[in-house]
Amino acid sequence: MAVTQTKPIELYYWPTPNGWKVSIMLEELGVPYDLKLINIGKGDQFAPDFLAFSPNNRMPAIVDPEGPGGEPITVFESGAILQYLGRKFGLFYPSDERARVETEEWLMWQMGGFGPMLGQNHHFRIYAPEKLPYAMDRYLNETHRLYGVLNKRLEGREYVAGGEYTIADMAIVGWAQGWERQGMDMEEFPNVKAWKARLEARNAVVKGLAVGREEREKLALEDDKDAQSVLFGQRAR
């Protein structure tokens, strides 16, 4: 039975690979949502009101005013949000147990590897004040390995899990946007390249990736030294 969302879901968000997962999902679902930008370069993630429902001071998070039993619910952690929305609306999260397990496997693969490892690679390559060859090589090599795992998985498949487009694809595609800055050559991974193009042809993916783009570009044009101290020093300004 289709679920109708009458009140907008509040999306606490900044345009990053983790934020894109949820903006893409909400666009795919076509449900109303209110965007609440959390400028992580300015320390918005440390605001007490945000920490009250996202205690790890990370975005994204959502507040669904029409949660279980019709009562509001807050959800933090991008993977948990995808699962919650998939269950609620019965879309992009298979109900068949075997297909659901596959989807969860690849969602957790992204959450545990194709995300943290790519993020560390990006950090040590681009932002670290001291270039540490061991760290740079360690995370570059792991990034390359993970792209290889994904490329092998996509051989003969259009999507990563369950034989259909799922929240696992949404979770992964945002991280693949940064392949150049991660030091990857997409020509080495033709199956990933084709899959990425396939997803980027979806209107909801285009819209999801565009949410907050102007604010992200504005921040990139500014001197980001203060932003880095907030992001990497893990303290509010």
C-alpha cells in the first residue's frame, strides 16, 4: 500500500557524499521535504539543537513528523536514514529477503569501506598539512582496491544489488563523484563508469546531487582555513 507524506520531512544536510545519499533518496521518492543546511565548515553540526538528535555531530539527519504511529521520529546516520525511508515507503529497498540481504551487504560495504577509505584518501592527498607518503599510499591503494571490487561486482549487472536499483546504488554513487580527486582513473573501471553514467541519467539523481550546490561552491571560493580547523580539528568555531 502506498504511503502518502502530507507534512515535509526535515532534511539536515550539507552537499557531501553522505548528504547526497539522502537528497537522492528523497528526490526518488518524490516526497515533500524541507532543506535545513548544516554548514559543516562553519560548525553548524555542533549546535546544541542539532546534537539533540544527531549526537555524533555529523549530518545528514532527518526529522519525519509522520513517523511510526503518526508520531515524529528523528534518524541520524545516512545508511539508517536510507533504510528507514525504504521501509516506510516500500521503495528501493527490496522486500524479498535474499534481495534485501544483498542490498544491505552493499550498503554496509559502502558505509564501512567505500566511504571511510575514500574519505581518508581525499584527506591525506588534499588537506593534510603534512604530506605523509605512507598514509597517502595506504589510502590510495585501498581506494583503488575498492573501485576494483565494485567494478567486478558490476560485471554483467546494471545495479549493485538485488537485480534492481536500490538504496545501495544511492549510497555508493555520491562517493564515486570524487574519483579524480581520489587519484583514480575511471578508464580502469569500465563497469563502474557505465553504472555511474546510468545513475546520473536519472532525473532524481541529477536533482539530488544539485541540492545545496551553490552553497558548496560559495564555500570553496572562500579561504577555507577556518573551515578546515572546524572539520579536522573536530571543534566548533
